Amino acid sequence: VRDSQKADFAITVKESGLKKAWYG
């Protein structure tokens, strides 16, 4: 796994967590 893919995954997890915080 490239670092860029790790970063993209981290951003996806972070954004999904924020969405849960807002809408959950």
C-alpha cells in the first residue's frame, strides 16, 4: 500500500467519522 493510498484511506475514515458525529 502506497503512502498516498494510506492518506486517502485516513481521510475517508476521518470524513466518515465526522459525518457520524454530525448526522449520527
